[in-house]
Amino acid sequence: MVDAQTLIYIFSIILFAMNLFIGLFLLKRAKITGLTNILWLCFYFFFTVIEFVCKMVFAFGRPTIGVNFISIIFFSINLTGHVFLIFFVKFTFYVDRKSPFVILLSSAIIAKIAYIVTYSITEIEQSLLFYVISLGIGSFIIFISSFWLSYAALSSYQNIKKQNIAPWVKKRYLMMGISAIFLIAQIIPILLTPYQCSFSDPLMATLVMILTFLNIIFALLNLFAWMMPKWLKNYLNQGYESQEEDMTSSESEDALIEKLKSQLARGGSDGGN
């Protein structure tokens, strides 16, 4: 029977491979379509890959007490991807209109600095108090970036769902909004993570598995959203008729982006934010 630690490593490697593949695909797609906003989402997936490598190095190279170079690299890299999510939301859903971008970005950067400091103190002082504080700060960074992505994507979907745009294109935004909810859900297992526990602890193993599954679901939904297979497109497009059926997928998406920009600039259902 496979033990919990082995399962965690297996699913972590699966997540690593998925994030790397999605990041590379988005990088290629941004180059082909010229949609530079996709690069910010691409950076998110690349940083999750870097985080995975850092976690592996940190797990084997961290000092018993104190902070070394490996620790500093790990604390600096961890959660950085969520800062890029804030940029992705801004340049995808809030181009040329008011948004809480500056406030959210400033809050995330300040929280990231505080996260590095508090986690470093935790390592040096072996402090439970600073450990709890660092978990709270990390959860805050995840929440503000993921919640804004979910809100922006779902609001934009509501704005465009009655427009004459291929349903599979519109559903991309619905899938993005739903996927971000799974990122928000990470906060629960993160806050419940016990102090100084290994994977041999049943609670710790369970929380890590839940955390990994939530990230896998986020990755899967984004994989289908950005690399939607033909059978799914045909299923979503059932009964749809358009004068633009001869357009390529990339042309259709470019047109959607322009429609989104013009409509959201006028204020839509979530305008003025």
C-alpha cells in the first residue's frame, strides 16, 4: 500500500508538470496572438513551478535552527505568483477603467515583505506566534489575488454571456472565475497546518493532499479554459449560430478582448470598481 508521503510526492509532481505545461502553452499563445495580458498568468504558473523546486531544495537543505541562503530564496519566491495574478486581472479585465489595482498590489507587496520577515523570525526563534502570523499573511496574499480574479472573471462573464460570441469563448471566463475559487479554498488547509509537523502526521498529510488537489483543480480548469479541446468546444457551441463562424479561434478571441475592453470601459455590471 502506498503511504501518504509517496502520494503527496506523486501528486506534487503531477501538479508540477501541469503548471510547467500550461505556462509554456500560455507563453506560446501570447506570442502568437499578441495578447500580452496572458503573460502575467503565464508568470503565475512559472512561479508555481519555481516554488515547487524551492520547496524540494528547502525541505532537504533547510537548517535545523536559523535562516540560511536556501531559506531566504524559498521565502522570497513563495507566493510571488499571486502578485502576478493581480497584474493579470488588471490588464485583462480593468484596462482603461478604475479598479483597486494600486491598493491590492501595494497590499500584496507589503504583505509579501511581512511574510518574508515573519517566516524568517519563525525559523530563527522557533516561534509559534510568528508562525501563525506568517500563515495569516500568506493567506491574505492568496485571498486578495484569487478573490479579485474570481470576481473579475465571473462579472465579465455576466457582462458578455448574452452577446453574439461563441459560447466556448465566453465559458473560458466562467471557468477562470470558478477556478479561482479553488485557490481561495487553499486558505482553509493552510491556516490549519500544524507547527513543526512532518508528512508522517495524519493531519499534516491530509492537509497537504487537500492543498495539492485544490491546486490541481485550478490547473485543470485553466488548462481546459486556454487549451479547450475540440469536443468540448462543439459541446458548448450546441445550437449556436454566428456570422463569424469562419473566423479562427485566435481571431475570435482577439475580437472578444476588444469587446470586453470597450464594454467594461463604459462600466458594465461591475463597472466603476
